Amino acid sequence: MNIFSGLVAGPYTISIIDANGCSGEVNGSITDPLVLSGASSVTDEISGNDGAISLTVSGGSPTYTYSWTGPGGFSSSSQNINSLVGGLYSVTITDLNGCTTTLTDILVNSFVGLEEHIDIQLNVFPNPTGGLFNVVLNREFEKEITLSVYDLCGRLIYQTYGKGNKLFEVDIIDKANGSYILKLDVGNKQIQKRIIKFN
């Protein structure tokens, strides 16, 4: 049996000649697998360490391996991860042929401490933003509000305070393009949202 290796995708013709001089041909083709890709589905953290991310993988050549990273040095080799805290997660998917694809900035929101009867909602616009954007709350709060913006390394790049405010104007024009995390604290309660800046 002859084995041909190192072939690229495309049509092939194999000519066969036996010891008696008889010949024949076999036609065939090799196709590339579909492009390796992945999609994530997020369950936010509600009660503490109960966030989750599930992955759907398509294309490439099974089987797949996974390499996760996240807040606080988090790592995992599972397809789906759970018992998560709020924050940004990334995963690199590798197929049988060594092809890879990476999903970055998968945000698990944290609603720890948000009591069910306290309705805190916010709207951010425009998002994506060129650097100036508005944060609008659904209502005014008696407690002091702290609005903070962090880069993906956890560094604080912007912070402001207010009490009784429903509208905040945020200016990060002088910051680099990329993804940022907006955190809104009302007392001991917090909500997060991802901001994308480009110009």
C-alpha cells in the first residue's frame, strides 16, 4: 500500500501500472476543512462565583483542545467553564491539525450584591465610542455613585463621583483604542459593562 503525504487541497489523478503493463487511473480530490471558529454563551455572576461560559466550536478537525485565561490567574482546559467571577475571559481553541482560533474579551458581568428589588440599569452611548460617551441611569439614587473605567489589565484610567445623578459624561479620548470595563458602584452594589474605543 502506498501512502501519499504532504498534499494540499485540490484534485488528484493516480496512474497505476501492474507487472503485466496493464494500467488504470483513479481520480480523487482533497478538500480543506471549514475554518475553525468558536462562539461563546455567557451566564453572568449573580450570587458569587456562579458565572459560566459555554463554547460552541465548528470547522477545523476534531478533536479540540482549549486554553482559558481569566481574572486572578484563572486557567482551564475544559470546553465549558463555570463557577466564575465577573471579569474578562479569553480562550484559544486548537484542532487536531494544530490550527488555532482565539476568542478574547468574553465579559462575565457581576451583579453580586444587587438585591432583586433594587433596579439598577444603565445605558451607554455611543458604544463603540471615539472617546466621549454618556452613561444614563434608569433613575436617581440617594447613595453616592462611583463610576470607574478600567483597562483590560485592571488599571484605573478614569473615575468620577455623583449623588442624585442620572447622567454622566465620560471622556477617555486620550486613551488608546481598545476594550475597557465600565464599573458603576452604588453603595456596595455594582454593575459592569464593556466599552469599545476606536477613532
